[in-house]
Amino acid sequence: MSQLNVNNITKYTGGEVVVNDASEDVDFRVESNGYANMLFVDGGNNTVGINEASNTRAFFQVTADVAVAADACRLEGNSANGIPLVLDNLRADAASEHTIHFFRDGSRFAAIGGTDTSLQFFNASAVTMQIDSTGAVTKPLQPAFLCYNSAVDATATGDGTAVTIDYDTEVFDQNSDFASDTFTAPVTGKYFLQVQVGLQDTEDATNTRYRMILVTSNRTYVFHEQRVMRQDDGGQDIVLLNGSVVADLDASDTAYVQAAVYGGTKVVDIWGNSQPETFFSGCLLC
């Protein structure tokens, strides 16, 4: 680093004061009563630091002192037309998506950015929330799923057997939390769960009770007989049982569906076809 006196690095011209007009590798430091580097301009690294003399990570860095009972950085506006802070990312490539970065102990854990038409929130490089130009808010990683049974499971119940429903087809599984007929909660929260089960070949003369069972790690929800709809399927009755609940699930808790028909023999089928009639869906509410 060059050693220059004040006369060599200061220029008075046109109503302004220019420091280091010759572009020397010279640092500029302002000391306060309690801080040696209250303002530090690093001539070699082209960075500016407030209470920071070794700024190599950013063009401008503020290092707060925990001993000072004040905000690390505050921007206040007092004008009808002024804006306290404007962030304008002039880059047009993919790297310009992240405008604001959040670090903890030198490691980035989140970011805020977006495109020309949306505001996006990131966890690492994944978009966790997006607000588009219409104001619609989407959360691409928010747990949500819809699955259904695509084929009839024959002679599953009728004699009181509680059979676990087979959901072999997924319409969507956002965050990949559904597998092997079971939903696994990724985080602790309140989940909206909705279920419908179709029963085929019921015996009206002998069957006494139908029920649908939603089994979770915390408790079991039992939906008793619900003759919401009966339809003619070649002379075979189809009973659709359905229900919904806001369930409390802890992280790694599971939820699956069972159905049982009582009072007859084991001849009742679990209905399934190419449309979601026997289905299981859910999402994280809060």
C-alpha cells in the first residue's frame, strides 16, 4: 500500500473534495471516539466498511457492536415523495433472481428476489413462496397431496374386517410426503385431510353398519355410515362414505385410511376406477 500525505490524496475542485483522485491503493479511515474504523474505505479491495476494517465479502458492510444499544442499520425517510430504500438489480440473467441474502455465521440460509412479474422468497436455491403480479400467493413446497384407488380391490371386507385403503395413483404430491398409502407430516402443524371411500357389492339384507376410519399417530377419526349417494352399477350397490377433519400432526406423524363393513360376509369390494372416487387428499393449513 502506498504511503501518501494529505496533500497528495486530496483534491479540491468544483465545490467538492476528492480523496485519492490518482486512484492509488490507499485506505481511507475515519475514527470515532470509541471505534478505530468507524468508516473504512479499502482502496485495494474497493470496499466500504462501517466499524469494519477487513471487508472482503461485500461492496458495503456494516458490523454492529453488541455493546451499543442501537440498531445495526436504520433507514428513515421524511419526504412525501422519497423512498427510504430502493434495491434495483440491473442484471437480467438467472443469477439476478436473488436480490437480498440472509446469512448466519457466514452461511446463507435464505434470500428474497424475483422476476419481472413476481416477488419470490427462497430457502437456499428453492422457491418457498411467490407473489405474482395479480397478488396471488403460491407456496411450491407447501405439503399438499391427492391420490386415489384406480382399480377395484375385491372381497376386502363385509365381516367387520378393517381394510387399509390402497391408493395406487397420485394426482399430485407437493413436497413428496405421500407413499405406500400413507401421508407423513413433514412438520408439526394443523392439516386438512379429506377422504372418500367407495364400497361395492354391499349386502343390504345383512350389512348393519359401514364406517370409514382415518388413522393418525395422535388419534383415530371414525366416520360412521354416510349414505350420501347410491348408484346402479350393473345391479351392484355402491356406497360412498366421505368425511374431512382438521387434524393435529407432529413432524413424522402418519395418516392412512381404513374402511369396514359389518354384519355380513367378506364379499364387499373397495371401489376404484380411473377417476378419483375412492380418494385421499390433504394439505398443511398452519
